Amino acid sequence: MRDTPTTPLRVSREPSLIPSPTMASRLSLPGNVQQKRRYTSSPPSKMQTDSNFQAEKRNTILSPAPQTNELKYDGNSSSSNLTKFYKNNVVELNELQETLYKKKSILDTKIDEYETYKLQHQEIQIRWDNMSSEKRKIENELKLKQNELKRCKNDSVEKKRILERGHQLHLKELEAKNQSELNKLKNEYNMKIEKLKQDRIKEFEKKRNDLLEQVEGKRNKILTNDTTLAELKQELDNKYLCLREEWLEKYQSNWTSEIDKRTKMTQDIEKYEKELNNDINPKVETLTKKLNEAKSKYEELQTVLQKRSTETKDLVSQIAEKTEQINKTKINSENLTQKVEDIKNKLVLVNNELVKEETIRRILHNNLQELRGNIRVYCRIRPTLSKENKDTEHIKISPFDDTNGTQQIEISKNNIHANSTSTQNFNFKFDKIFNTKDNNTDVFNEVGQLVQSALDGYNVCIFAYGQTGSGKTYTMLNPQDGIIPSTIVHIFNWTENLKERGWKYSITCQFVEIYNENIVDLLRNSNSNDDTEATTRHDIRHNIETQDTTITNVTACELDSEATVEAVLRRASKLRSTASTKSNEHSSRSHSIFIVHLKGENSITGEKSEGTLNLIDLAGSERINVAHVDGERLRETQHINKSLSCLGDVIHALNDSSVNKRHIPFRNSKLTYLLQNSLTGNSKTLMFVNISGASNHINETLNSLRFASKVNATKMQKGNI
């Protein structure tokens, strides 16, 4: 049998010589030619050979046609035409039928595949509808919470107005009450004064009567004792005479001394008159002039004094007004103090509400992050360097798609053949793409939400992946605005704000690197040599109950200020393993992992949170034939590529719906085993794929984007263990 043709032969459009179906029932033909068998699923297992078929045809032609009572067929002309037709076309018709059967079987398989794809599409559509309904439900809950918050604010404003009105009425009642009490006290005071006055008058009258009685007694006693009076009179006369004589003697001596003094004074007066006429009068005249001048000044000062007195009166009146204002201010201050106390009480209530709202915010924030995806991939394009080709036309970035929450990048690669050049386009979709104009601040604005998840008590991993020299270390560890310094500043600011709501956080960090599948402590004592570090064993231990991960013999530092963070980063950068390669002069030859442990406790509600933030600067991903390394550099590159491959295997395994039943190869690499608890469960993962904008790095760029696209296609299953 000859080969089946790929395309069916053309059939002549001349009138067919095959009898119609109605004639076939009346025409008697051989068994193998009379009616062709129709195979619906597969072609005949065997086909007759051409020689057998030709022999059978000859026998059929030579055999006489059976006689029937029905319409007879013209044997001479028709049988010869029929024989000629079958001779020329039956084999081709059989071949066409065999081709038709094969194509029909292919069509059946395609239909089955279509049905399976259709069922899968329906399942995906159902899942998509469920997720959309959950999203709408959460958005409605968020709107309800926002409306409830607005209503609470309006209620608080209304309550404030009612309290202010009640406070004013209460003040008026207190003022009236104080005035009545003051009048009452004034009346009581006047009554007491009047009573004391009457008591004093009665007391003085009693004393006066007693004194009058004593005087009257003395007077009666004097009148009854005349003899004693005569004796006393005689004594007084004698004393009087003695005193008179003494006085006369003193008077005489004084008179003589006065006469002497007067004579001396007259002499002195004459002397002074002469001096007065000669010396004192001119001085008196000058003094008189000075006196007149002083009088005029005095008058001027008097006028100034009057002005000052009027000003003083004005000042006194102003002081009185100010005193009244001060009194009013004191009263207002007391009122304001009361209001401040009321406001403080209200603030306590508001603070309690804020504590509750903080708990709700954490739940809604986590729901929002889960809707955006627990595994996200951002792409960042490094600007070209001075020594690189400035042409970046091979990279095209589409605008951000708000509907799907993705952004597309297109890479155009020129394939050079022997005689021609063709362009091949590669499209990749990521959650966000940062072009060459975006700085680290723009990058951290997107990363800050995941840092917030770590503060809320979730495990978070942020990777920087890409080829050597693509800007990973700059993105993560730039001292001014890298992700790690900006993250610590954000944590300090947020924890300081949460102190008002009762939250207190302790922040500790560890900084390690994985070099050739060995863990190295980057915060070890700088005085210790490499031999000491080489002999120190660092084991990774996981607590299954608490989902905590610890590394033995690794230095932990408490972060309490930005200066401490800067010192820690400088200390770690000095000890990290770097080397010069063909791709980068200062290439990182290890994976650095900055681990931040955030433990928080709310003293008001008793809530506790414990989250871990892993900030990973992965070593450069590049092929050995491109890096052109040997010796120790070759060994480093092999370990780097192996760990990155293990990371891709783990992420791919996490995408399986039966992840709880199948094995996830965490132990294949120290990197994945260390991050086991931060890549499963409710953890959040973000990968930055850093690529170069230069056209000579297009092959490494495509490899990085393919790996990142594989990670981006992963949907973490809940309940991963």
C-alpha cells in the first residue's frame, strides 16, 4: 500500500458514474464493492493489496449479473463505465477515507481537550467570582466601618455641643448658688459683729461701773480722814519751799551765764555782720539767683509732676481694669481647666476607641494585603552607567493596569542569523515596575505596607534578586534612603505613635550572611579573627509550636535609635564577603539577611504581637560562562546558583494546592531552611527583581525576569506547614 497523501486529491466535477443509493438497492454488486463499510472511530485494520483487489475486480466483471424482478441494469455500457471508475478512483477514495478517519480521531481528541479546558476555565471563573465577591464584601465592610467612624465623629461633635451647653447652665446654677451662699454668709457675719459689739458694750459698762464705785470709795475715804490731809499738806508745803530755793539758786546761776553768753553773742554778731557785708552778701546774691533758677525748675518739675500724676491716675485706672481682666481671666482659666479635664476624659474615651480601631485596622490591613497577594514581585530597572550603552529602546514599560493591579514590561531581543536579523519580543507582568527615574523613596512607599504587616505580627520577607551589578545592594542598603534604613525609621516613628494607644515594642536585630552554604555572623566582635568564626557553629532551629526560628551563637542587637542602626549596618558591611568579578568590581558573594524581631504588647487590651521582618540582599544571579570565574570565585558562583535554584523550587512547591500533603524542599538550602517560617502560612513575601537597562545585559535580564515571573505566578496556599 502506498503512502497516504497529506492533502486529499481533487475529485472531478463531471457527473458521477456511481449509482445513486436508490439504484444501489436494485443493482447487484460484489460484496466488497456493493456497499462500503463506514468506520466511525478508527480506519480498517487491514487494506487489500492492489493485486488482490484487481483480481477481485476481474472476477466481478466476468461474473454474470443476477437476474431480479425489479428494474434491470444495462450490463454492457454501465458495467464497463463502473469498472473503469472503480479502477481509477477506489484506491484514492479509500486513502481519503483513511485520512478522514485519522483527522476525525484528532478532532475527537481536540474536542476532549477543549472540554477539559472549558471545565478548567469554568472552575477558574468560579474562583474568580468568589474572590471578586469576597473583595466586594470586604470593600463594603470597609465602607461600613468608614461610615461608622464618620457617625462616631458626628456623635462626638454633637455630644461636645450638648456638654458645652450643659456646662454653661451648670456654671450659671453654680454662680446663683454661690451668690446666695455669699449673701447668707454676709448676713451671718453682720449678726455676729452686732452680737460682739453688744457684748463689748456690756463689758465696758461693767468695768465703768466698777471704776466709779472705786472712785466713790476713795472719795469717801478722803473726806473721812482730815488729819491725814493736814499732815500731807504740811509735807507738801515744806517740799515746795525747798524746791523753790533750789530753783532760785539755779535761776540766778543760769541768768549770769546767760548774760555772759549774750555779751559774747553780741560780739560775735558784730563780727559776723562785718563778714556778712564783705563775703556772704555776694554769695547770697548768687545763691538767690540759683534759688530763682531752682524755683523755675521746680515749677517745671511741678508741671511734669502733674502730668505724671495724671498719667499715674490713668495707669491706676488701667491697673484696675487689668486687675478686673486678670480676675476674669482667672475665672476663664478655671473654666478652661474644667473644660480641659472634660476634654481629657473625652480623650481617654477616644483613645479607647482608637485602640479598638487599631485592632480593626490590623485585621483590614491584613485582608487588604492578602487580596493583593501574599507573594508579590516588583521590577526595578537600573539606569545605565557611563561605560555602558545608553540605548534602552529594547525595554518598553506599559502604564499600570488599575483593573488587574499589574504592570507589563516588554523586552525586544535581536536574533542574528546567518543571512538575516529577527526581533523577538518577551512580555512579563509584575505587580509594579519602577523605571530608571524612580528613586529609593518611591520604592519604599510601596514597601512600607509590608513593613506595617510585620509590625502587626506577621512574618515578612523582602528579597532583592538580580544579576551582579543590577543595583540590589543599593536598593536594600543605601545609607541615606535604602529599604533597610528607611524601614527602621518607619518602625521607630510608628512605634512612637502607638505608645499613646498602649503599645510598647522591643526591637532586636540579627545580621547574617550565607557564604558557600555556611552561616556567618556579620555582627560578631570585629576583634575576633576569621578562624574563631570558622570554628563557631551556627545551627538553624525551628519551634513548631510557636513558629519561631533561631540561629545559635549569633549576635543580637537591640535597636533603640537611628545611630545604633547606622553603626550596625557599617559594622556588617565591613565583614560581608565581596570580590571583584568581570561583571562587577565589588560583587557580593553571599546572601545577606537582616532579621528584625518586633515584639509588641498593649498594656490596655493585653494584646500581644510578634513579627519577623527578613530583608534579604541576594547574591548576583549569573551564568558561569558569562561570569568567567575560576577557583574560589567559581565555587562561590556554584553555591549561589544552587541556593537560588532551591529558592525557586520552594516557591514553585508552595504554589501546589496539595502543598500540605507534598514535600517542600526547604532543607535543600540554608537560605530556604532559614526562611521556612517566613515563607509559609500567613507570611508576606515581596521580591524585587533588579535588572540592568543596558542592551548588552539582555540575556541576563531575560533570565532574571523569567525567574521573577515564575515567582509572580505563585499563589500561596493558606495553611502551609
